[in-house]
Amino acid sequence: MLERVLTAYRDGDWDECARRVRTLVEVTPHADGPRRMLASLYVRTGNRRAALAHYRRLLPHATAAGSTLRAIFIQRRIDELANAAPAAARWAALQRDLRASGLPALGAAPGARARPWTDAQLAQLPRAWFERLAGEAALEAPGLETRTVEADADTVWEIIAGLLRWSFALPDGRASAEALAAEGDAVRVDPDLARRAVVTMTPELPVECLRLDPALVAGIRGALAALRTPGAEHGGITVEARALLPSHPPRREDMDEAPPAPPAPAAPAGEPPRLDVAAPETRAPVEGDWLEHGALPIAERDAARDAARDAARADARP
């Protein structure tokens, strides 16, 4: 099925491609991947109403998952399709929902796949910088088109959907090996290598991405660094500067201790120490409640056993 979808996509037969992807959506209605592709196809075919309906279903899923950049991409698509100007209150509400989706401290650290931040860190940006990120990041949907772009180093392409292979070449003739970038990864050239680079991106699955220019990237990095300043307040969040664990052992007077046990009585010379505790009074098992529950004295129990044995022998005689 996927190969037929890709064949129709490469041929530019958008209606046939949408028909096949719509079948996948009907079979797996809770999967976001086919629905995102179908919404993108409806944008290409000009079916704005259907695309808007699918993007509106995708937005709560991205927000609940804490996918900041995917949520921004989908909200931008919704604004374009609905011909609505993005309002500051809308971005504030989206950021509040993203922050409520999980603890930012549990987000994965940026790895070796060119991401200079995590989605959880971006959700904690000050409101003004979050609005700049949402408004200034460029939406790109190259699909399966191979692109060769000359760009400033530290330009970031955040992969929102799809799969691609990418590499870069520097002005001095150096070139990188081909790398794979999937959803959640990024394409980025380290600015320590050169000021500009030629980046080649070859999609294997239809790609959608957000492009962040170096100036925007630098501003976001500065805002994230300021968030780590102890005691600073940014965007309504106060960073905790106190130690999470005690820095010194507690004093004895501050601890709740049980009262000490009384000392054992002194024993006479040559005898072991004894506790001055009277032994509880006991009674024989032939008295009291034992009889009420069917317990018999030992003598009566033995007599009853002998009588039963004699009766059995008598019955066995001819």
C-alpha cells in the first residue's frame, strides 16, 4: 500500500494518492501519520475544508504529546486555511497547553541529530520568544522533491513529518557523509565548520518541516540560556535555585527520635540479668473457652480414641 501511495505521489496524481491515504486513515483512525499526509494532500488539491478538519483533529494530539514544533506547524496551517490572523492569545493558550502536557525536566537532551534544543525546552520559552518562534519559523512542504539549498550555517530545518537523507558541502571542498533525518530530528550545519554551506536533502517519504534562520536560532538559544540563570523569572516561570537535597546532615535536636528504653535492672553478682516483668497468668487448656470450642482434656481425648478403636474392632468381628 505504501509503495502505491509513493508511486502516485511521485507521479503527481494527488487525487489517487489522497484516495489511498484516506483508506489508511479509515483503517487506523487514531494514527497521526496517515492523517497528516492526507491533510497535506488536501492542501495540494485545494480542498481547504477537508484539510482544515484533519488539522484540527491533529492539533490536540500534538499538544498532548508535548510536540511543540509540530503543534506550531499545525496551528500555522489552521490559520492559513481558515484565513485567520494569528492572535497573541492563541499562541499563549497553545504554550500553556504544551507546558501542562508534562514536566520539562523529563525531556530528552539534544542528541547527535542536529537538534540544539528539545520540544520541552521550547515550551518553556518566555512568551515573547515563543510568539517569535511561532510567527517567524517558515513552513516548508517539499514532499518528495530533492532540494539543494545554499544557506547560512546554523540554519535549522526541523523535520515535522517524513523521512529524508541529507548531506552538506563546504566552500573549501569538504563534504559530509549522508545522514538520515526522520520526524523529530533536524538538519543543521555546525557554524564552527564554515559560515555557509550547500545542503542537499533527498526525501524518502513526503517531508514537511519548519525552517529557522540563524538569527532566530541565536535568539532562542539566548532565551533558553537565560532560563537557566538561578532565581531569574521568565515568562511567568521562576526557576528554582535552591538545592534539591540537604547540603548538610540534620542536627540531632531537629530530628524526631523515639524516647530511649529504660535501663535494665542490675543483676546480682554471678547471675544473668533479668527483666523485672511479671509473667502473664495462664490457665490450663481444659478450662474456660477451650471446652466451648470442642477442645478436650488430654485424658478424655485418649479415652475417646480407645473407645472408638474398640468399637471398630467389634464391628469387624464375624
